[in-house]
Amino acid sequence: MQPDVLMFSFSVFLIDPDFASVTMKASVIAIFFGVLLTCTYAAKEATKKTKKAKLYIPQIDCDVKAGKIINPEFIAKCPPGCQDVKYRVYGTDIYASFSSVCSAAIHSGAIDNTGGKILVQKVAGHAGYRGSFSNGVRSLSLPRWRESFLVSEGKPRKGVTYPSTLEFSSSKSTAVKPEPKKPEQDLKVPKSAATSDTSGKASEQGDTVHKVYQTSPEPMPTTQMAATTPTPTTTTTDPFSTTPKPTTPATTRITTDSAVAKPRPGLHRVRDTGSSSVHPAYSSVAAAASRQVQTSQGRGLNTGFRATSTSASNRNILRPNAGIQRQEPVATFRRPAGSPAHLAVETDLWKPGLSFFDTGFASKEELNLKPLEATSQGNPSCKVDLSFLMDGSWSIGKRRFQLQKQFLINVAHALGINNAGPLMGIVQYGDDPSTEFNLKTYTSPKDLRNAIEKIPQKGGLSNVGKALSFVNKNFFSDANGNRGGAPNVVVVMVDGWPTDRVEEASRLARESGINIFFVTIEAAAQNEKQNVIEPNFVDKAVCRTNGFYSIMVPSWFSLHKVVQPLVKRVCDIDRLVCSKTCLNSADIGFVIDGSSSVGTGNFRTVLQFVANISKEFEISDTDTRIGAIQYTYEQRLEFSFDKYSTKQDVLSAIKRINYWSGGTSTGAAISYASEQLFTKSKPNKRKIMILITDGRSYDDVRMPALTAHQNGVIAYSIGVAWAAEDELEAIATDPDKEHSFFVDEFDNLYQFVNPLIQNICTEFNSQPRN
């Protein structure tokens, strides 16, 4: 048996080399796969580390305009609902930067009304932005704008890095508690007490140069306001010393936390005409005034315009519970005993960007107080209906309230209030406005003077926005003496700044044809701007922001200097642009089809349609003017723009038009209207052509219509029965769907009277205000 065991052992030994080889191969394969898996994992980890961070898309609001965003190219996300008509768009394909970014994106088809990501690229300014209607958004035409933009789907371009936050040209205001304006020493009720119930209202500051929108879950921004005002060294007069002291204002830097605004500590707002609290723009003038008064009257303290105070120290004593006083200027105008109450006036020194006070005082003689001469017969060339909004708030104080009344008396005398010329009424505002007297109550400067002197001070806040709404709804009515043909003018007197918002109320007043002037006295100093509820409130309120409608007065004691400049502006009727509404600022030319297919009966229906449109407008030689052309193969001028200047004469002329009969050459009629009517249109008038036809033209209408459009004619086409809709759209101004109308029968023309007038007014009111 032993040999067999040995034989078996030997056999097993002979098999072992193959087994070892297989084992080795398996080990090698296992090691290979292990290395491969390790390398693959390492490569994935390296890829993760080098992978670009996901692009963060900032969100913008529907009302954000492209011009407000500084970034030249960016991707942003629009919210739903930007198709609303209140978000204006100007242009097609290429849009004016005055447009809403998101509404333009919907108009272009980049997104729909549900919102989404968009790519915006800024490009150069453009001329001839074309209006159109697309994707539920109506864009308006615009002659030119300084900057344009393109909008497309929000897909990033290769090689372009897009910002995760957007830079804006002006800051969203930081919420702070409004600090009440400071009453002076002789107030009945302190402003701090009067405004205790409103101290929690948010105010805004508007001095930040840039703003950033970002969509972090819980934003905690800190707004820093850097205000650098390079001001020349000025001379300050110490109330207790007559030695001039040079002062050099330093650059200020104010940091305000947006979550918790720290109230500004109470400071004496010294109303010294030579102090550093005077607006920097007037510092040199104030110093000059101080020096002149000291030279002419000695170096003693001035006592003019003071009631019971006999020394400088008395002027600076705080009465119990009076809050923070407004100190009187030390160097003011001394009124000699027995001098007239009426103050001297000056000529209008207005130029864009130039203050009345930048020229200083011309001579010593100008400091003398002279009475204004009343114009007993009125001024027929200044036929305006004028409402003064008188500031009756407690912040103004009793003494300044009297100065304000004297100013209004001076204006009434300078205007020469009379039925043949300007009429004047007064509304006083505080917490709420109330009419002191309307336009027809007093018709002479003497009667106005007596009435103004009896006006008591209301007190309360300075709610200018509420007062403007009141005037717009209540003051300019026929019952109150509104004369219709006279421009409506509102002059707002405001001490410092309003305590409510004025932008919306002003817009509605402007759209009603009211010209708004602001006379702002002692505006917010640099360190007080954080308390202003609505920054740049004047520019948001007036008809044009070129300086014509706003007057800044550094001191209540300088108010007399702006009497004549204000009167001159108020009486400059040609420049009262807000009086130009959609109903009184156009030259409207009717182009009437008199072809054989119309027929006598239908032609009379067309003339009634023309009369119904015409009578809705204010017609005169200075307001809307009407002209008419009838055409067949030939053309006939029925009457030109300057033929009739009253509504009744125009309606009678329309009624007298005789039916012609013939062919239909609409293209030639459009060319004839351009040459015979619209070349004689006034430069400040909107040129509107309303063409009525009942058939296809025998000639081309496209080129004559295009020429008319290029010459500034706004064309409306109205087709009846067999009129060709493609020709109607070619004749009409873009967007053609809003400027062309079609009806099956002549008897249904009346349906288009209101839509047509509404469209004319909508276009007029949508014009940019600059």
C-alpha cells in the first residue's frame, strides 16, 4: 500500500504548477481592476473640484428699465405678470433703454407672461424706434434715445462672465424713521408733538450712487451714503460776535444700517444766511449779503422782522416743550421804519442749471424795499387760472407764515389779477388741504390782499401729495371759476420738504393738464436728506425737469427776490407744456373718400362721424385745429387748419361739405394732404391724419403713407364695406392694429369715435417726460 500513497502524492505535486499560475493570473487581474477603479474615482473627484460654480441669476422687477442697470451685458430673471400695459416698451427688436426690460422680453418673444431668464445686451442709441403689438405687449414708437438694448433667451454666451448681482444707477432707499422738521421759537405746537403719531413711518434717502439687486434668502444689506460736496470757504457770522469766521465744510460719510435705522440726534438748524447750514450753492451769496448788511448798517445785530426779541441771546432760547427751534438769521434785511410793505422784484434770471441766487446781489440799491405796482386793468396776455398751495404746517412757524402771505400779496399785485387776465385762488395745506378762496372769489389785487392777510395758519404736517390730489379733483371746476381756455397752473409753496409722497398725485394732475410749479424754501441740508421721504420730489412732480418749473430759495427772507421771475414764468403760456393735453394740442386733418361708391346718404353719415370726432377737441387758433380734404381721382381742400378758430365754425364748415363723386385715388390724396395741410402745421402741434374710405385704391398707398409717417404724421385709417384691410394697415401708423379700423356698414361708424379719441390720448400721455 505504501507505493500507492507515494504515487498519489507525486501526482498532486505534478498538478500544483498550473494551479499556481491560475492563482497568479487572478491576482494580477484583481490588482488591475483595483487600480482602474482607484484612478476612475480620483478622476471623478478631480472633475468635481474643477467643475465651474453654477451661475447665480439675479431677479429683477417688471418696472425696472434697462437704462437704470449699469452692466453692459447680463442675465436676469423676470417675474410673472410683466405683460401689464403700465410697463412701457419703446421700439421693436431693438429697444430704447427707457423701456421695461421684462416687458420688452415678452414683446420680443424671449419669454412669456409667466416670466423666466433673459439675456440683455446694451447697444448704442438709435433713431426711429418702431412701435408694434406683439405677444400681448404694445410697444410705442420713439424718435430717438441715447441708449438701446437687445433681449433674447437667457442662454449665456461662450467666454462671457455674467454678474450674479446687478449694479443700478440709483439706490433703493433705506428705510429710516422720518425726523420731523423743526419748529421755530414762536410756535403754538411743536413739530415733534404734531408728528408723534407718524414717527414710525418709513422714509427714504436717495443719495446712494449705485444699487444692487440680489435674491439671497435673507438679505441684510448695509447702505453707505458718501456725500462729497466741494464747497469754497465761506464766511460765517457768529450770533454773539461780529468777527467773520472762515469755515471749510469737510466731506461727510454717513453709514446707515437698513434693518435698524438710527434716528439723527436733534441739532440746531441755524438759519443764518452766512452760516455753513446754508445750502453750498448759496453760501457765497449769503456771505456777500451778510457783509453788505454789516457795511451799510453797522456791525450791530439786526432787529428786522423780529417781534419781541431784543437780543441775540433771546433768539436762541428754547421755549418749554417747543422742540428744536429754527433760529433766525443774524444778517437779514432791515426794513426801515415807515417803509412800504411790498418788496422789490427782479427780472427773471432763469437759465437751465442756474439758480436765481448764483449771481449774488447786484448793488446796494437792490436791498432797498420798493412797492410793487398793481396792474389795475389786468394782463390779457397772461390769462391763466392760478392756484397757490400755501404751506400751513407747524414747521414753518408764525413769522415765516407771515412772510409767505406777504409773498402771495406781492405776486397778486405783480400779476394784476383781473377778469381779463390772470385769476388766483389759494388752498392751504397741513395735515389736510382746504380752499381759502377760489378763482372767482376776488378779482382785484386789493381784495386779494385783504383776504390773504386774514388767512390763519392751519398747522399740522406738510402733506403736499394730498393737497395736489385735492386741487386736481376739486379746484379747477366751472363752479370755482375755471375758464376752460385759460391754462391751469398750481404753484406749490413748501418749507423744506413734504411729509408725504407727491409723485403719483403730480402725475395725475399733469395728465389733467395742470402745470405744477414748486417753490422750495430752505431745502434739506446734506445731513437732513436722510429724513426726506421722497428724494428728488420736485423732479418727480413738475412737468419738465429742466429747471423751468422749480425755484429753490435759500431763505424765507430771500423769498421776495423770486416774485418777478415766478410771475414771468407763469405768464409764459407757450412754455406751459402741461396745459397741452391730448385734446388741445393737435392739428387734425380729415381725408374723406368722396368716390361714387359712397353715395350721397352715406357721405352725410361720414360727415356726421367727422363732426362727432371734432367736437370732442378744444378748438381754437392756439389749441387743436381742424382741416379737411375730399378726394376722388382728384383732391379738393375743403378748409385748412387756419380757416376756422372756433368749434362752432368748424362744425358748420363740415356740414357744408358737398359730395363730389368719382374714382378712388387714396395714395394721391395722402400726398395732397401732406403738402396742403401738414406742411402748414405748427411746430408744437401733433400732426394727426384721419382717413375714411370705402374701397380699394386705384393707386399705391404705401409710399405716400410712408412719406407721411417719416414727416411726423400720425395716421389713422378707417375702412367701410369694400375697403382693403391690407391697405388700411399700410396707411396706419405702427402699431397698425391700433391705428386702423374696419366696419361693414356706414351706420356703424359711430362706434369708433370713442376708441379713436382714447387711442389719441393714450399715445399723447405715453410720451417720455424729460
